Amino acid sequence: MRRSLVGAGCALLLVLTGCTATGDGPAAAPHSPSAPAHRESDPTGVIVHLFQWPWADVARECRETLGPAGVAAVQISPPQEHVVLADQGFPWWQDYQPVSYGLTSRRGDRAALAKMVETCHAAGVEIYADAVINHMTAQLFGVGTGGTKFSRTGYPGYDGAADFHHCGHSIAQWSDRSEVQNCDLLDLADLATERAPVRERIAGYLNDLLSIGVDGFRIDAAKHIPAADLAAITAQLDRPAVIYSEVLFALGDPIQPEEYLPFGAVLEPRYGPDVTRALRFGGSLGALAELGVASDSPALDFKPSARSVVYIDSHDTQRGTSTLTYADGGLHALATEFMLAWPYGTPLVMSSFAFTDFDASPPALPDGTTRPVVCGGSAFVCEHRAVLPMVAFRTATAGAPVTEWWATDDQLGFARAGRGYFALNRAAAPVTRVVQTGLPAGRYRDLLHPAAVVTVDSAGTATLTIPPASAISFIKA
């Protein structure tokens, strides 16, 4: 059953007295997830999605920035050979149209990929590859990034007649399980994953990536692969790997994320829009009080925290309007900082390239090869860097429930059970508030504003001045 939010009576008293969690005070522990036992296939820590970054730049970012910050893993763009669509300006989505499972893409070749994995491992960062295994291309013929020629269903290692579904059309009836999983997604040649040779071919590709050190996989378009087929494929992996599947939720849909939980986690696509609605103009931060908490409507609940990968935006959603993106500037940063402070799910932090056109290519040379990463301007945005101090907060507060929650429409704050405190202000003016931190007396440095120090008294209270459109975050040493 859902619990009530902060009582109105405390909102006025808090500045003067620092209300406690009794009577009309802040709700105590509005979010205390009970996690199922961890499995090797479940992701943990903080993942950063370096979307479309060349392998050499991923390696440098691991060594110089992500490893020192404590980031657990990087999600990389699809590493397999893909179609080249020069006549369409090398759109970003060409990488999601495989030509072969050779490891040559616009971001680098097999040697560069292996070197990047080695460098990231040395920095303590794992690598999760975006695995496109539901389909091949939507083209009648062409040549891939590795020089492989192909036709509509003619690809290396596949029987064009037997190894593909021949539905005759793209998916139209999304309420029909058979059509969603046996017809072409956006005209992409659909692999017959129920066939043993196809399963073996896909597993061979994933095992090749494991052999050079890749640690896990985001399964692209997993909803279009029957869960039984995907389970049979992942059962053939040579060693344990992190798995998280893209299974977009829709109430009443015949294909549900639960089907994919036995062999990995799933992406939780409702998280970003929920946080976005609360933070955008007209929304209330109080709506976030029980984000991810189980309710009396299980069909509507998020999946278990340990089995869910959450994100504010992705390479798909940032090209729509349902979520905040880098283009929203500080508001997007606040949303991401909240995600890193809140205990539900495994956070996936987006790092984008700037675009004004849906199909835009990442910064590229004339032949379509991705340019080296230069942050800022009209190139790579690198918005992940601004929120990296929150990785330390998430690590320090892991497993601690939320306590001392309070919220207004424009501000919120909460403690993480004696380990840390987080507060956020989306308003255009600073806000001063006396809060109960649950922390021992002492002086604490603000992770997001290193020059600022927060003093906690012997009663555990502190007077916080939260800057405009900003957040405060501090942890127990």
C-alpha cells in the first residue's frame, strides 16, 4: 500500500525547528527496498553509457576519469560490423544494423576494442557491449564497415532461407506476441532465434566478445526475441556475464519484462519519464517520495531493484520528448544526481553527442569514421562528467534505506540511514532549511561543491543553503 507524503504542517516548522519524523514530520524511510539475492548476471554500481565513443577515447576516459571516480562499468555502442549509409549521412542508427559479427565498426577494429577493454579493466572499469542480436540490416544489399558484402538475407554464417523469419511485413499489430517476435522490426531482417544454428551463431559472437574481456551485454530489442530463445543463447556463454535486456513495458502488452528476469536484469523505461515529470515545470518533487516502492498494484510496479537498470534518458528517448536530456542543461544534471542518490535500481548515466536532427551522425570524418572525442560545443557533450562526484555518494550509501524525507514542489531532501545526505533545489533562488541528517556531529564537505562545508551538530541537524537549480550531497567519512 502506498504511504502518504510529508504532512503540510512540517513545511513551515522545518526551517525553524528541523522537524523529526513524528506527527506531521517527514516520512521516515519512504523507500527501503528489499533486494533479492545478487546473481552474476545482475549489474551493480554505476554504469556510464559512452554513446558512440571511439574505443581509444573510451580507454582514455576509463583511465583518466571513470576509474578514479569509482564508476563500475561502461556501456559501449555495438561493436560488430554494421551497415554504412553514406547517402543518409551515416546516421547513428546504422550501427544497429549488423552485417557480420566481425569486430570492425566506425569506432575501431578488433585490436582497438581489445586494447580498450584491457585499459578499462586496469582502471577497475568493466565493459558492457550493446548486443544487437535480434536482426540484421533493413537494406537490400550493401557493404559493411569491415568490407563484408551482403544482401537482404545473405549474411556470413547464416542460411538466408532457414535462418530468418519470412513474415512478409514489418510489425503492425503490437498486441500480437507472434507478430512482435516473428516479423521484421522496422523492416530489419528478423533472425529465427528458435533455430539451434542461429542460437549457436549468436552465442559464438557473444563468446568472442567475452574472449577479449567484455564483461556483459545490453540486449538490444530483446522484447522481439522470445525469452526462451534468449535464455537458450545465454546458456551457451563460456563464462558468467552481466545481462540486461531492453524489454519496454506497456500495460496489457502480451510480452512482459518478467519473462526475461530469470537470466538477467531489464531496463526500466518508466523511471526517466517519472523523474522528468516531477522536475519539469508544473511537476512536484513530492511525487518522487516512493519512486520504485512496491504498491498494491503489482502490474504497475517497477521490477525488483536488483533486477532493474534505470536511466534518465537513453540514446533512444533523448530523441523524443518524454525525458530530460543534455539539452535541458542543469535540470538534466539534477535528475541524474537524484538518480545516483536514490537507492532504486542500477543507474545508467548517459553521455551524448550533440544533435539537432533525429538521424544525425556522431562527429565523423568524411568516410563516416567517428572523430576522436572533444567535449563541448557541437561535438560530444560529456554530460556524465558533471555528475561523477555522486558516484562516491552512491558507493558510500549502498544498502542504506532512505530516512528523514521531506519535499515541497521545488525542493526535496533525504538521508541515507547514517551514511549520507542529499538535497535538491530546482527553484531559481537559494533555499535555506534546517534538516535532520541522521549523521554524527562534524564538518562535511559537499561532494558537488567542494569549497562548501556543512556542519552537523550533536543532534544530527544541519542548516543547509541549497543553491538555485542545484543540489547538496555529503557522506560520512
